[in-house]
Amino acid sequence: MAMKAGLDFHGKLIIETFDGETLTNRCEAENTICIAGLTDVAAAISYLGVQDIATDIGTSSAIIAPIYGAIGTGTTQPSVADTQLTNEIARTTASASGYVPALGSNPGQSVWQFQFPINTTGTSYTISEAGIFVLAQNVTNFGDLFDHALFNPTVQWPNGQFLILSLQLSLYATGF
């Protein structure tokens, strides 16, 4: 009997707040991969090695961009069927990305970071949810939600501080 192999996706969202260069708060949350965004990511993977063909058929090989990170104050438990955050309050485009190669039994990792500007609203926010949107724009709930997470405990984003949202995806090779 032949052994089958597969790929397992595991992700987490991380929120950090900073006062200047000083880290003031850090919180991690397991995320829920959402169907709408996962479909877009699967399509992007299918075009990774065929950019010349994609150009010939009129499809971009970078079909998940632009990517936006969003934060909110909702408290509804995430679901794979989610298409938006419960109560989005801010979003920004990806400001950095990177990867770590898979080595032995260690997973490959991909990281996207989203830096939100200094909070100058005069209000301190209690952030309880976050998500990553692909094929997005700088419009509330616009794009396909790739993942969604709740933060417990919540994260305080004080006036005068900036915030970084990071998505860390681990990709595991599996055998079954």
C-alpha cells in the first residue's frame, strides 16, 4: 500500500504595540483559515511556476495582492465561512514579508507583517479581533478574508502608539 502525503496549514496572528521602540504589549491568537481567501491562495499557488502562461491567458501570477491586515473590536467566534471581521476599525497593507525554509521535520514558515501608524485619534482602542484580506483595498471589509482570529486577552492600542499585526503560517508536510 502506497503512503499518501499532504500539506497541513497552521497559522497564528500576533499583535504587538510599541511606544517608540519599546514593546508595550504582545498577544498571539490561533487563527481560522477562511474559505474565500483560501480559494484565492490556492489559485495563486497554481500560478507560481507558470507566470508566462498566466500572462498569455490574461491572468496575473500575483492574484492575491494587494493584501491588507485589519483589526477590530468584535467578539464573535471566527468561522471558516467568515467573509469579514465583526467590527473592523482599521486596516493597512502588508509592510514586510519573509519565510523560513522547511528543515527536516520542522515546517516551512511564511510571515506577513502589517504596520499600523501611530494612533493619533485621541482614543485608546481595545482590539479583540484581526484578519488578513487578500485581493483587498483600503475599504472596510473589502476583499476576501483569508484568516480571522479573536484575541483573549484583548490588546490595548493606546493613543500615541503604533501597532504591528503579523500572520505566521506554518506549512507541514504530512504522511498518512
